[in-house]
Amino acid sequence: MKNWNGTHTLILGAARQGISLARWLSRHGSNVTLSDSRSLEELSSARASLTDTNVTWAAGGHPLELLNNVDVLCLSGGVPLTLPIVQEAVKRGIPLSNDTQIFMEVAPCKTIGITGSAGKTTTTTLVGKMAEADYGRQTVDREKTPSTVHGPRSFVGGNIGDPLINYVDDMTSDDLAILEISSFQLEQMTISPNIAAILNITPNHLDRHGTMEAYANAKARILDFQTEKDTAILGHDDKGAWNLRNKVKGNLLTFSLNDLDQGFNGAYLHDGLLNLRDGNAYLPLMLREKIKLPGNHNVANVLAAFTIGHAAGFKLDDMLEVVEDFRGVSHRLEFVRELHGVRWYNGSIATAPERSMADINAVSEPIVLMLGGRDKNLPWDEIAKLIHKRVDHVVLFGEAAEMIQKAISTVGAGRSVDLRRAKNVKEAVALAAEVAEAGDVVLFSPGGTSYDEFKDFEERGETFRKWVLELS
């Protein structure tokens, strides 16, 4: 839909995405109702941000009568399809949408979409920095009118940062939009980016999707609406991603920590050197040791970024300079401090056991692991086995603590592990500080979501960082 004038739109969820979408739709003539389960008092700051619009507020729940006369139902990130009002909308034939779908429908420029179970934020951020070096960047400053900036610009958003719907009216055909897209967003989408990357598909968000098949199908939708003119990039080392290659309609590129089979183009690692193959051309990129991010999973993210950048036509020198300077993203194995010979790392983004396993494997020193939060109906057996091989101390916290403790305790093989329980993250920081010795790494890599104690992983990570910096 491109003409919203006179339509009636219902948006569920008054967080970052819902507020941005409500503002844009209202400015484009839609009669918008923004519904949230929180009270009007709890929504005071959100309401204040939309005082210059005609948005109607519905607080305290999502009654079905809100659907009366609604043309489109838009879901903010994290709003489950199992909500009665969403199921009723589907029964009535009311289309579902979201801010990313609507952005893609009206964006005048080339788009890059990146998804995956792990690594998508690091990869999206890295590709964004490559684009910034090549295109220039749109600053996220609402006091400054975007149209005052001239020349081609790159924009980064979607599931991270500022929703790009805030800037779409000022974009031109010369610009470039780079989006991290979650499975939650992809479920409702009927449009694909010009360059679509699926890094990997491993168990995640099964509390939302129900089955691994449904989750994989949601991820695969990023390819479903491409044409033969578009490019798809699939992780070669991950079966979930690579098995989707038959769905690719246009150009297929890949990336791997190993040599690529003949006939496939993309970035790969060979004898400690990152390389790029394009047809008969082989291009050495950089030595692995120049990557400042720890772990093979981050080497894979860099290879993915090089492949995406190559598909987008970025200059090689710009890409190389960005990678050599890149030190990672907040809350993703972020170094916080060294105290009494102990190095503390913030990996709050790890909201699935598989993500925590990647963090553990990225560290070579003795580990004090902080694990917990809210479970997403994901298996903990594999990380329990890895803990017995690699981890000396585990400090558990949050709703999932007892479940994780049982998983670790029932694994027979491997050496013994010191297990401790804390009521919350603050207490877990104190316990970790007690057991950590000089030469250890304290790794905050929860494996569960933050919603049992915090509003999101970012708040959890920032609070963790604050408490660690207060240690003496």
C-alpha cells in the first residue's frame, strides 16, 4: 500500500517501532490507533512523543472491538501472532504489516536486508560502516532535517537503531538502506530487499514460532519476493541457510570459513587469509589476525560483510579500512574493564544458548560464566556439555536458573563445574567477582532473554556494565 490517506490503521505495541510508524502513518493521512497493554500513565513518555499527531491511544490491553473498521493491523517487534486480537484480524481478513514492510513498500532506493539467528547485528553494523565510508551516512539527529544533507547517503536500521520509516520521505533513488530484519518482522512481509542475506538458521525464538520449521520458514521469507535481478547471500557453513539455495531466484553468493566449492562465489578463509572469489577472479582481502573481534563466529560475520559489500559495489579499500578498525558492537562480547587481573565482557545480546556457546568458544582464558534470564523453550543440553569442557565457574540468575542448573547437573561427561545461584543480575555480578581470579574472564552471556528483569537486552547490558564498573 502506498496511499494511506483516509485509511484506518491499528498498531499494536508503543515501543520504538510502533511510535515511529504511528507518526509516519498519521502524517500520511491514516487514522491511527496505537494500542498497548500498559496503562496511560506508563505510556506518558510515548504519548508525549506523539502530541503533534492525531494518533488515538488505546491503553491497558487489546480489546477485539479495536478491529472494527480497521484496514491494516501493524505489529511492533515482539508482538506474538497468538494474541487473540491478531488471530481475530486474520479471521476477518485484515492484512498484517509492520514498519519494515511499509518502509520497503515506499523506499525509493536500493535495499540490503540481513537476517540470521546469530551475528546479524554485528554484520549489519559492519556493512553499515562500509556503506558510510562509501556513501556517507545519514545522522540520527531529529533536530536536523535530513534533506539538508546532499549527495548519496546510507541509512542503517530495521530491527536495530532508529526505524528507517523516520527517514524514508527524505530518501532519494541514489541512497542505500541497510536493514537488520528479524523473524518476527519477516513473518508478515510480502516484499524482499534487493540484496538479501541469511547468515544462519539455528534454534531461536521457538517460544514465538512454536517449531523449528516455522522459524526457518519465517527467515526464508526474505528470499520469497526477490526477482532474477536481485542477489541472495547464504551462509555456506550453516545447513539451515545453505539448504535454502534452491529458493534463490537471482544471483547467489556465499561465505565460508573454509574453501568454497568450484562454481560458488563469495568470501572465504584459506590458510589464515580472507579471500574473495568472483568468477575466475580471486582477490586476497586481509589476514585473519587483523580482525579485532574474537572467535570464528566473528570471522564469519566479517566474511559475510565482505560478501554483502561486494554485492553492493562498495570500494575494496573502504571495506578493508572499516574491518581493520572495527571493534564490535555494544553488548556483543564487549570488553568492559579489567579489575584485579580479571577481564569482564558484556555479551547481553546472547539470548539463546547457541549464542552463548559461540561466546564461550571465542574465549581461550579460564571462564566464569554468567548464565540465565528467561527461557525461550530452547534446548540447554549442548551448552551444558560445553560448560563441562570449557567453564570453571557458572553463576546462574533469573527465571531459567533452575532449568539450566538441572541441564548442567545431568551431564555426566567432563570435569566438575562450580555452580552458584543468584536472585538477579546484580547479585550475580557480586558472586562472579567473588570467584574470579587473576587471569580469568568473566563472561556475561545469558543465553536467555532479558524480560524477566529488564525491558530488553540493551538495558540488561548497560546495567551489567554499570555494576561492573562500580566494583572495586
